[in-house]
Amino acid sequence: MFQFLVKRLVGTAAVLVATSVLVFFLTYLAPGDPAVMIVRSRIGRLPTEQEAAVVRSEYGLDKSPWEQYITWASHAIRGDFGYSFRTGKPAIAEIGSRLAPTLLLAGATTLFSAIVGIPIGLISAQKRNSWWDNFSRILSLLSVSIPDFWLAFLLILVFSIYLGWLPTYGMRGAEYLILPVLSLGLANAARLERLTRSTLLQVQHENYLQTARAKGLSERAVWIRHALPNIAVPLLTVVANQFSHIVAGSVIVETLFSWPGIGNYYIISIKFRDIPVIQAMVLLFAFVMVVVNAIADIAYALIDPRIRLE
């Protein structure tokens, strides 16, 4: 376990360094002058060259790209990601205040996907080629095919505008979670359903299941107590990836529902070319993915004793 953690720590550091270099220079090459945007936000008009030069000197934007990166990286190692160009507040504080809503949305969506997708896949595998199986397969195909932002528009149109049942703006209660979770979770639930069904069908004739049947266990007990635990590893892999992808990729849905999370703030930061915030966010996304995958790897060994961490 210690060796595994050391390897993961080294790998995480390498990923974060490579990501920071790539993002820093891609941001630097993007069109637009951050100094002009900063001054314009302060005085409400386009700045003169002298005014822009003062801001460039203040934020170190007049240095070479490598000098800027080394300065930024030396501070980032200590947890200082600089100050937002737009608000003047610490970038890490700006992100931290919006991280909890995004984690809440990602957690609720992942839980919904697992609760819906895995049982439906289990029933479909038990009742292969029945009307239930055919219906769930068609429904899952439709769910996977519909983009989440288009589904969000449909849900808003039906449940908010036409029926008036659910709110669509902000985060002021549990009911505000329903539409964003459905928008992000239906496709993920469909993927889990298809994976559960296919993997269960692959193991349905394995010897350990035949032995369980020979002992007199009911077919329901065979599927739930023996078949399902043996496909837990691929399911956990998909669930972990879904969670990390929602954290990093729920930008459009958060914007549509005015969800006060990282995604909505990320769009604002890109429009303003708020470089410190953009860089800190991308590193956060990379860190979340690495940590979630590491936790999943540890869980593999706990779920299946045949797996050893190396």
C-alpha cells in the first residue's frame, strides 16, 4: 500500500506539472490582452497604452512567458495561485466558494445514475430478450444519444415552463437539484445500465454461478449475491470516471440552470481571460480526476481480493 501511495503521489505531481505547463502557455497564446481587460473593468473604457503598461508591470505580464510561469509555479506550490484579474480576490478563495455546489451536483448525479442504471441493467440481464429488456435498451439508447444541454432545454420547457412544477434558477433547496441531476444523470444511468447488462450476461454461465444454483439458491439470489459483486470492478471504474467528468464537464448545464458552481464561473473567467482563475481551475480538475482514480484503485483491492495494488 505504501509503495502504491508513493507511486500515485509521484504520478499526481507529474500530471499536475504537465497540465500546468500546457494550460499556462495555451492561455498565454489566447487572443486578447489581460491588461486591457483589467483596466477596462476598473475605469469602464479602453485604456491608453500607458495605463495598460502600468497594469502589465503590476501583474508581471511584461515578463517573458517562462519567467511568468516560474513565478506562478513557485507560488502555486505554496497554495498561492494569485489573484483574480476580475475581482481582485485570491483565485483559490474564488474557486473554493464555488466548489461545494459542483461537488454536490456531481455527487447527486453519480448517486442517481448508480441507483437507476445498475438495477435496471440487472433486471434486463435476468429477463433477456423480454419486453422489459427491449424497452430498457431502446430507452438507454435514446438517453445516450441526446446531448445533456438539449435534454436540459427539454426538461426546462416541460417541467418548468409548461407544468410549473420545478425551479430552474439557482440553488436554494433540494428541488433545485432535480432538473440538473436529470440532465446530467440520465445518459450516465443509461451507460451504467448497458454495462451492467452486458457484463452480467458475460458471467451468467460461469462455474461459480452454476455452483450457487446447484446449492439450491434462487435465481434472484444468484444474480444479486454472486453475479453482481463479481462485476463490481468495471462498474466502479465507470462510476468514478463519471463523477470526475461531471466535476470538470458540467459547464453548460451549470450555466443553463445558473447553478453557482465551478462550471458557470469557469465560463465567466474564460470570457474575461482571468488567467489565475483559469489555471487554478484546470489544475483542480486534473487533481480531482487523479484522486478519484486513485481511490477507485484502492477500492478495487477491497472489493476483489484477487486484485493487488502494485
